[in-house]
Amino acid sequence: MNSASQILDTAERRMRTSGYNAVSYRDIAAEIGIKSSSLHYHFPKKEDLGVALVRRYTENFRNRLTENTANDTRSEQSISAFIDMFRYALEEQRLVCLCAIFGAEAPGLPHSVTTEVKSFFKENTAWLSARYEDLGHKPPLEKANTTLALLQGAMIMSSVNGDNSIFGAAVKAIEQDLN
């Protein structure tokens, strides 16, 4: 693994648990066992690191979603696979979506990082909207926004309260509406 990947992996895990503003270059460097100056070589400013993180997270999410829905024949299956990606992060990895964390911190983030977070949400609401349109939900974009907001908020609340049943209740509400 190269240094940039190691930096991104460490920064992502730390920021998904503590947030953007709670993580410093010094923290990341100490965990990896490198000097802070090495981080600055790859990411001159923390803003550059934040942008790279969200871009990579969005790409990885997109690729996993494509992989997880490749054999789905119905939109309900695809939406369930989408939900399962968030469930896996919360229940198995014990992590909250990076963009949920950054979205909550948006007022204190650099504009370029917030722009990337908006792109993540826009891409995923467009994906969901297409599935809801296939199912005949009107208006599909409103339904997509509601679904993503429920999932993101439920992840945060479940994490804060240490109670995954909150996420489960949100998923149940979404799935009941699919049937």
C-alpha cells in the first residue's frame, strides 16, 4: 500500500468516527508512523485531504453499489441493496457514512469539501430517484431525498445512542413503503 492510500484509509476511518475537525495531520501521521510533513507532501492542506477523501468515498460507494445491484431484476431489490450498504457500515464496521458526518459538519468545512459532499448526495438521490420512478412513486426525487435523509439521520442517531434499532426502524419505514 502506498503512503497516499495509507493516509486516506487512516483519515477516513478516523473522520468517520470523530469528524473532520477532530482529526489533525499529527493524529494521522502518528498512527501511520510517518512525519506530518509526509502528509503535506501528498495533501498540502487539510482541505485537499478532505476533497480527496470524499471523492474516493463517492467512487468506492458507486462501485460497490454497481456491484451489489448488478443482478437485481427489480427496483425494490436495488433499493434494499442500497440500504444494506449503510446497514453493513453501521452494524459490521461500526462506522457512519463519511458524507453523513461531513454533512453534519458542513457549516465548518471548507467550501470545496462541502461541494464534494453535495455531489455524493446528488448522485445517490438521482440513483434512488430512478428506482422510485421505476416503481411509480411520485414525485420520485422527493421520495429519494426522504429515503437518503432517513438513512443518514438514522445512522447518526444510532451511532450517538449506541442503539442500532433506531436505524432498523428507519429501514422498516422505507421498506414498508416499497411493498
